[in-house]
Amino acid sequence: MATLIDLRSDTVTKPTAAMRRAMAEAEVGDDVYGEDPTVLALEERVAGLFGMEAALFTPTGSMANVLAVRSLVGVGQEVLCEASAHIARAELGAHAAYTGLTMRTWVGRPVDLAAIEGLVAPDMGPFFVATRAVSVENTHNFGGGTVTGIDDLRAVRALADDRGIGVHVDGARIWNAHVATGTPLAAYGAVADALAVCLSKGLGAPVGSLVLGTRDAIDEARVWRKRMGGGMRQVGVLAAAGLHALEHHVERLAEDHEHARLLADACGVDPASVDSNIVVVDVPDAPAVVAAAREEGLLVSAVGPRALRLVTHLDVSRAQTETAASLLAKLLP
């Protein structure tokens, strides 16, 4: 059977041979006791990259986001986010389940300052749910991998400071935003009170994310990570994959972005509208296209009844991208 070309997500990558060697050779200890040297090195490295006080390794991006948002928003309080944000759409209500918070959303651009300003609840005592944070996703997954520019993020930061609320950045693919724009990682850290970053998407690690914030917030997040079942032992074997990815897989994201634009062109989407490694294509019947593509050895995702998502990544070569583009050009009306 021919090898399938998998464009469903950048989470489907497998560790490279060099990454596997790094994992096998990792020095380890008990992370619940704070004694895994490779985990500690990863946390220090990532906190330093973003200019933040501390970081905590988590098994998943969803857990990192829950811990990050929880550090800013308490029970019965609210976080504001765009309607298709990952924390609202794709984390199975985890924020409500673990934190007891509520959400209100705006629809449209990843950052709509006027809409955000209009949503911030006034301080009127026991009449309104108290707004405690605004969450921005970068890149914006269901917005087609849209990069949220640093000027927009700084505007959100200024508004939040003016209103006395926090800023959460869901940076699952912030590495893509960094490579696409050249914006320093520390600039992203400077606009966030709490930040979550993922290693198992564009960077190609098999598992792992980190939550970043103040040292006090991370100390509390460590308690909640354990409470949520996320206490891990000799997990340096996974942290080593993250360290390898940071060293070898960041700058190569530019290749994924180029491949995504190639796919966009084949699908009738303006390549200039593709910021990173995600392409969303409007079609009359997305499930039908998914099924037809699979018959041709190509895996793509339906993210709505009339929307396809294509995601380029480490395990899809230029030649495979060109093959996928040819197949899609034939399949799409």
C-alpha cells in the first residue's frame, strides 16, 4: 500500500531518528519532586526565550491552556476570546469543568479591539460577571493559521492594562508566527501575563507543551497540574524531544509555510492570504471531499460542513506537497 500523505494536522508527525536518540540518552529524574534535569532545562530554556519568569512542562496543550487561563480567571469570572478560539471550541469545556469560569466571545478577526472593549464588563458590583482576562490565539488555528501581529497584541495589552485585566496568549503555534514575521519570541512574552506554547505541533515533538507566567503563578500551576492528573515522573525522555525540536525544528517552519501556499494556489485560495502552515478551503461538501481524497491516498480534515483544513508539517516533503496539490486540484470543483 502506498504511503498516505497526511495533511490532517501538524500533530501527526513522528519523532526523527535524531530526536529518538536524544530521548533515549536523556538524563532523567522524578519530575513531581522537581528532580528531572532535562525537564528543568526545558522549562528554563523556554521561559528564557519568551522573557518570562518561569515555565511548567505539561503533557498537553489543552492542560497548558487551562492552567494558564486559571492563573488569571477564577470561579464565576469570565475570559473573553474570539468565537472560534481553541479554548472555546476545541478543549471540551475543560475551562468550565476545572475552573468554573465563563466565556464571552467576539466573532471575526483574531483581534478586534473595538469588540473586545465593548465586551469588557463594567465594574458594577453584583450585576455582571467580572471580566478578568482576554485570550488571543497565535497563530489562530480555525482562522486558517492567521498570524496575530505584534502591534495588535500590544494594543490588547494596553487595553487590558487600562481595564485592569490579564492577557492570555494561546501560543500553540507561536513558533510559526515567530518564523513568519520575524517577531522575537520575547516580544510575544512581553504582551502576555500567561502564555501556553506547544512542542508537538509544528516543532514535531511527540508530546508536550508548557505554560509560562510569573514564578508564583507557575508554582500554583504545578499544584493544579498534579490535581488534574498531570504529575509526571521520569519525563525527561519527552522533554528531551522538546529541547531537540527547539534546537533543530524552528527555522525549518518556513518550509511548511511555503508548502501551504503551494496547496492554497492549487485549491483556488490566494496564497498571499496564507500566513503560516494552515489552509482552509471552502467547498460545497467537505465530508465528500475528505472521502474522495482518502481514496487517492490523501488525508485532509473537514472542520465544518463546507470547510476543509490542510496542514503542512515536518513529515510532508516538497514532493508530497506537489502530489497533494495535483490531487486537490482535480478533486475540488
